[in-house]
Amino acid sequence: MSARRRPTTDRRVLELEAHAKVNLTLEVLGRRDDGYHDIVSIMQTVGLHDTVTLSPADDITLVCDDVALAGDENLAVIAARRLRDHVDAGHGAEIRLEKRIPVASGLGGGSSDAAAVLTGLNQLWDLDLDLPELEKIAVEIGSDVPFFLSGGTALVQGKGEHVVPLAHANIQWMVVVSPDSPEFVVPDKTARLYDAVARSDYTRGVLTHKLAGRIRGGGDAPAQFYFNVFEPYASTVFAEYAAVRNTFRSLGAMGILMSGAGPSMFALAPSREVGLAWQLMLERQHGLRAYLTRRWDPPGARRRPTNRAHVNRGPAG
């Protein structure tokens, strides 16, 4: 699961971590008859997370430390109501949401929150729904939500509803840059990026499946296999994207890649110390929002033994 139970003073209260993700690959296979696109992607949850606290209540309510996100359109509220409608019962819950994942950043924060709510309320309400049933509800909420029900390293296909867990990718530390200046606030960014993708950009997902094969065969995840179909169009949608990317690259980061529909970008760090240096320079010298984080796997995920942190460097980003 992308959210895990943590101890609280009240046994009826669940506190869960809703983790961010990065896309190691993102390919578009084509446009569907329903207007969505078929994609194939390898997603990886990381340590950066929101905190979702659930407690019994008469109705479904949301308290968020970001007041702008406390409305009924929040995916956490939508998830709770979809789950309640699905079981056709009069359950309620107070949802408390502490945000750390940047909003609309390509890191999946809202979708992860929704998955945490589905997972947590399944426990709090004693529903005992299995994962396939939760996935059916999740895909109606958002394309990334089914992935976050399991988290870890996974091959994601269709419009996001087909999730195949992989043994974890053998990567450790990374730095995520998530610009927050007004130039990067583009409400219709995902639609614009999909509109920009040409038919000639459609693939059969070969690169993603090659990387999935390497991960299955030993966890190897070289950065030269990383790919995002939206990357060539990022500067068209986000005016300062290239400038931020060049700043990140000037610090020595290699294989920089946009996550999802951006504008967040990430690069593997060869060590925690180097990653911390990148983060501090990005924040203090360049005024950019940056996070040092690492691969996060849910409890019980399949693991492969490793004697040391293993980072593969791709070509210069």
C-alpha cells in the first residue's frame, strides 16, 4: 500500500502516509475512443509524503492545512464519498490532511491522498474490500489512484487501471525540483501536453517494457532508459522549464527527467551527501523548491538484496 498505519493515542484513529511518485518512464500508445490515452509507465513511490488522518464522524468532512484545498472537489473527499456510495451505507469520517507534496506538480499528491483514504476507510469502516474491488473505485477517481493503492515500483498500463507490481527498482537517493513560481501554475497543463503529443510520438511501449524487464531481472534501472513523452513539450507549457532544468544540470545532475505532466523534475543522486548539496544549492542559491528523497517501498514489498546504494547515471540531461 502507498499508505501505512501508524500508531496514535486513539485506536479508532488511523494516521497514514500518502507517498509521492515519480515516473521513470511515460509513453503514450495512442488515443482511446473514450477520449483518454493509453499509456505505459513505470512508476515509483518516494519518501516525500502527505499525512492523512482518519477518525469516525457522522458525515464526511475534510480539514486541510492548506485552506485552498479544503473543498468538496478534493480527491480525498471524492474518494470517501465514492467508497461510501459503493457500499451503500451511512458511514462518515473526518479526514485531516497535512500537505507536503506540491499541488499539481506531476508527483501524484492528490491521487495518493485519495488512495490513502480508500485504504484507510476500508479499515476504519470494517469493509474488508479486496484490492481489485478498491481498484475499480480508484480508477473512477483518477488515473493514478489505482497505482497508489499498492505503491512501490510498478508497471502501469491502460489509462492507469492496469497495475503490475515489480520487484523494487535498484535506485536510492534522488532530488526532486518542483518549481512554484507563477509561470508554472498552468491549470490545464495535462490537457495541453496531451494535445501537444503528435501521432509520431506514439510508441508501442518498448522502452518501458525493456526497463521493466531489467528491473524484474535484478532491479537494475539505468537512467538512460528513463523517458517522458511530454518532456519535449514542457517548455511550451511551462515558460521557465528549460531555465530551471539548466540550473539543475549546472550543479552536476544528469539524466534529469520530468515526472508525469510536470512541472516537477528529478535526477538520481550518486549519494545522499551529493543529493543534499544539490538540494541546498537549489534552495539557497537559486530560490527553487527542492526535495532530497529516496525510493519508498510499502511494507511487505518484494525486495532484492543489495550490498550498497546502486545508482546508474544516464547521459547528461
